[in-house]
Amino acid sequence: MGAHRAHEHAGMRSDLVAKERARLAEAFPSMTLDTSKVPARVTGTMWLDSGIGFSVDLEIPGNYPRGIPELKCDRREIPWEIDRHVSPCGQACLCVASEYRKHWPPGSDLADFLCNLVRPYFIGQAYYQAHGRWPPGHERAHGPDGIIQAYQELLAPLRLEAATVSVIVGFIHLLARQNEPGGHEACPCRSGARLRDCHQPLLRALRRSVAPEHAAIDRDYLAWAAQAQNPA
């Protein structure tokens, strides 16, 4: 009974915990899922192909599996600096919020999260430690510029001639909605056409890989950054 309550308090059902532990044991034998405390955590060492290892401290949110786990970096291994994609509180910046479901789609588990997001992050950190720079093609700007760059990649299938910031912000606002945007609305691409006559099919496709709550995080951050730059 006590163990079952611990699982519930950690936001994870006992059957889900068993499945997650089995997957971790198979994919990452050096990892341990601890549900005895709140929040639940995955801890251990992730060994890379080069033999270099990084400490894993992965916090599992109470609304998992819908919520996104957060990786806390060990300050002795990775400096808590923005240039190393680590926030001042030690949280790893694995990707832009809107990209999480691209790398970790619904139905994925903690082992998938470690494989698809944490492992590439540590590989990049190991490369940075060895060469003093990020691997070619893996560096992205910080803050709002990084979000804009991410959306330029996400919107590449739309074949927009000019994915300006205003166009990108327009798409983010539609992606952040819980309900499907109406076909009568103006398309954010600034063509002057309605969605139904323009990019609605592609917007729907993008909404399948970008969770509204994640797009809202990027939307709000861009708004905060814009206000911080221009208080008036």
C-alpha cells in the first residue's frame, strides 16, 4: 500500500511505473526510476559511445506522460551558462518548447526521452568540452532568436518565401490555440487569403506535432522578450 501511494503521489500509476522501469532496464541499465519522493526522478549515469559519461537527474512532472520531464545538469560536469544551453537554475535547454513532441511524440516513454533528447544533448556537450564549440549544424541562438530559428525549420514545409518574425508569430498564435482555427480566418502567411484557401492543411499537419501548451510557452516568451526590449 505504501509503495502504491508513493507512485500516486509522484503522479505515476503503479502499472506505468512497472513499464517504465522495464524499458529503462532494457535501454539504460545504469538508470534508476525513483518514485519514493515527489517529484519522481530518473537518476544515474549516461555513458556515451566515446566512454564519456554524464550524470542524469531527470525530474518527472506530476502530469506525466503529458507533461515534459526536466533535466537538471550537474554543475561539476556542465557549467550553468546560457552558452552551454543551461539555465541559471541548472535546467538543461534540450530544445524549443514547440519541438518536444517532434522528438518525443505521444506514446513515448522515459527511455525514448533519454534517447531522443538527453543523449544528443550530452553528445553536443561532450563535443563542446573537447573543441570549445558546438558540433557543426547543431548550434542555435539563445532566447527568442532560438525560437524564431526553430520555427523557421518547423515552417520550412510551408514553403514560405519570407518567414518573417511577424509571420512566425502569427503561426505560433494559431498553434497555441486549444481549438482548431477556423477556415475563414486570415492565413498568417500574409497572403491575404483565408486559411481554407491557403495553408490550412499544412497548419493542421503541424498542429499534430506541436502541442498547444508548448506553442503557448514559446508565444508567451516571445511576448515577454519583446516587452523587455521595448517597455513602452
